Amino acid sequence: MAPNKLNGPSTCTPEVSLQGEYSVDRVSRERVSQDAGRYRTKVPAGVLRPASVEDIQEIVRRCAREGIPVAARGLANTTDGQGLTDGVLIDMTALDTIHEIGADYAIVDAGADWLQLTNAANARGLTPPALTGFLGLTFGGTLSLGGIPPAIQSGGQVDSVIELEVVTGTGELRTCSAEHDKELFEAVLAGLGQYGIITRATVRLGVAPERVRGHELSYSELSEFFRDFRTLLHRSEVSELYGEFGEGQHLSAFTFHQAAEPPDDAYVLRDLTPTETTISDNDFLPHVTRIDVAVEELRAALDWDHRAKPWLTVWLPETTAERYVTEVLDNLTPTDIGAGGFVLLYAHRRAKLTRPSLRLPQDDGSDWVYLFTLMTATTDFSEDLLTRNRTLYDRARALGGTRYPIESVVFTQADWADHYGDRWPHLQQLKHTTDPAGILTPGPGVF
Ligand SMILES: Cc1cc2nc3c(=O)[nH]c(=O)nc-3n(C[C@H](O)[C@H](O)[C@H](O)COP(=O)(O)OP(=O)(O)OC[C@H]3O[C@@H](n4cnc5c(N)ncnc54)[C@H](O)[C@@H]3O)c2cc1C
């Protein structure tokens, strides 16, 4: 591999003619040499801001011919260098058009973000069905990972995709869906950028709720928190449910509703035993965009973007989740979390998570799976934090868990084979046909 082969004139080389901007100057390359983790650095040889899908095809063909690695970059919110490369980096945010919003779907460029679509759809009384807590994430980014919301029954963002347009590792442009080219569709959704670069997506929209009733509950005992968390989850009367740990344990339950039909607080809270309860009301749009506002505040107050974030996120079967979370929280120190750090627990109905590349925990007979995230933020990064994550991952694995690879666990190829289980031989074969030169998205080290 010779990553600097594409160095040269900044718009075109004799072999590649591009409508967009291909930059090789140090400032442009260093600007995209890190992700949200802030502890890994890879300076690409060149950065393409494509003006069209043809530009992406052109550069991928050239990279394939010459064996140069190539990665798409969305808003770089992954933490362990998943989207970094010393080859060619394609800045997908250059293509961020919302092409169409229909009665129940939208067609978007992969470099657009969910906040853009949420705002545009809301103006028509519509919403994407699965919204991540934070919406400043591109379509290409979350559709390559999963896009798991605090909602408990919506499925992930990958589950609401109708059709994708993908440039494979040979530069071929393919349109795929559950009906057409299904193998590629299922490989690419939550496929970590290994089989193609998503350039466009058609995603489902539904009617936006008007209002959101919030019930925020505090607990002094973790066991009480879990009892009520499970009660609310199994009743499934609320729309969103998550836990947050730090100073005590807090449970947040939000119920989406139309203005004329508010939920009955006493009914929602029946038989629960929090030490404190706060009830709130909000419109839908400010509710689903509030974490974006909070992240802006963290950025301003703590220079949050520049803190190292060696995060850990694991899926757990319901039957072992309480044991795992209790063990982890018992051993966490304040520096494991850090200022601007969070510890969160989501849960989701297993049957709604339908994409095979999103690896779920062992089936324990429960309808529910849990997603635990340790979002460390620190100004004092050390490799020990990655060792900690590996130990915590191994423990989750032993309890039937899997990893949600938005984050930071050092993984070998044997770990990836284990991660994909029965699906591994099929994925190896698909990799061979969609990316024969093995150039796409080297960051996670899957192949
Ligand atoms: C504050 C915060 C909150 C978050 N909350 C949630 C949450 O609630 N739920 C959740 O599931 N996740 C959450 N995440 C994680 C987030 O979903 C992932 O990090 C996601 O990848 C972010 O999208 P991005 O645009 O930043 O992608 P990037 O980090 O830029 O890319 C992610 C990976 O996908 C590849 N990629 C990017 N674009 C494409 C493309 N077009 N085609 C193929 N491959 C591509 C990249 O090469 C990289 O390997 C959160 C992250 C942060 C920082």
C-alpha cells in the first residue's frame, strides 16, 4: 500500500477527474485526522469533498486499482478511529441534501444528518420513527452502525430504511433494498462501512406526536431502579425509557401523545417506588432535540470536543443485565466517568431489531435486550482505559453480551469472527465480492 500515491495536484490527477475538491495540504488532512475519541490520529494522504456520487465512484475505482485504503467520514462521532485512514478520506458532509419528503418516507444524501431531517419532517407533522438521543449524526454514520434510540419499540435507525444507494469497493453504484439485492442491503446496514459507501437512503417517516410527558424518577438503591425499569419496560406503556447513573440512579420515562390525550400520571406511575419524581411536559421537537442543545452547552463549557472519550457500549441479555451493571457500577471510580462523562442504560424490544449485521446478545427467552454505555470523558487519556474496556467487554461477553461497535474496544480478527458468529463465513464471502481489493474502511480492522 502506498497511501501517498494520490498526492499531487489538488483537483485532478491525470487518471482521476473530479468535480469536487481533492485536498492534499496539511491543514485539510489534519483537520480530519481524529474522531470524537480524540486519542487516535491518522492523517489521510488526501481528502475528497465530493461534488457528486460519480466523484465517489471515481476515487474508489482509483483506490481499488492501486490498493489505497479509503474511508467515508460522516460527523466522526465514533471514538476508536473507525472512520480514520492514512489513505483517502471522503468527507460525506459535502453531500447533505434532503431530496424529497413524502407522506411516509424521505430520500436523503448520506452526509445529511438526522437533525436536518427531524426539523424538516416536523414542519410537515412527520418524524423518523427511531431517533437517537443525539441527532448530530449522519445517515451514513448511523446506518453503518445501527442508530439505537431511547425509544423502546421503534427498532434502530437501520430498521427504518427502505432503500439504499451504495458505491461498492469496485466503484460500482448499486441500489438495494429488502426486495432487491437483499444480501448487500443486509450487509451494509450496520455493516461498519466494510462492503460499500452509502451515498443515499430512503427512510421511513411516521406521524409526529404533538407532546411528550416526562416522568423522571430517582432511586437510592440500584435494585429498586432495576425493578421499576423492568416494570415500565414490560408494561410498554411509555415511548422512551432509559437509566442514567452517577450521583444515584435515575430513570427517565417519556410518553409521546397527541395534545388532547395526555397520559394519566398516577396510572403510569402505579406500583413504582422512586424516592423522588419529577413530571414534565414538552413539545415533541424540543424534546427530541434537547440532547443536541445539551451537547452544544458541554462543548462551550468544558471544551468537550477535545476531551478523550474511550467509550464502551455493550448489548446485554435481560437476564444478566442487572448483574453486569451492578458489578460495573460497584467498581467504577469518578475518573472512569470524568467531567462531561455519562453512564446510560437503554433497552429495546428484540423483535424490532431485525438487521442481521447488528449483533444482538444471546437469546435468553426475554423479549428485551439492554444497551449499557460508559461514556468516559477525560483530559488524561491512558491506554489503561482501553484495557479497562476490554475487561468490561470480556465480562459482558461471558454473560451473553455483544459489543455495539461505535466505541473503543481493541478487537482482533478472531474477535470479529466471534462477534459475527454464524454470519462470519457469509460476510467474508461478501467482502470478497464487494471489496475485492480490501480497501474500504480499514479503521475497525474487521477483515
Ligand atoms: C453525543 C453522542 C451521542 C450518541 N448517541 C447515540 C445514540 O443515542 N444511539 C446510537 O446508536 N449511537 C449514538 N452515538 C453514536 C453514533 O451513532 C455513531 O458514532 C455514528 O457512527 C455517528 O455517525 P457519524 O456521522 O458521526 O459517523 P462517523 O463516526 O463519521 O462514521 C462512523 C463509521 O461509519 C463509516 N461511515 C460514515 N459514513 C459512511 C457512509 N456514508 N457509508 C459507509 N460508511 C460510512 C465511517 O467510516 C466510520 O467507520 C452517539 C454519539 C455521540 C458522540
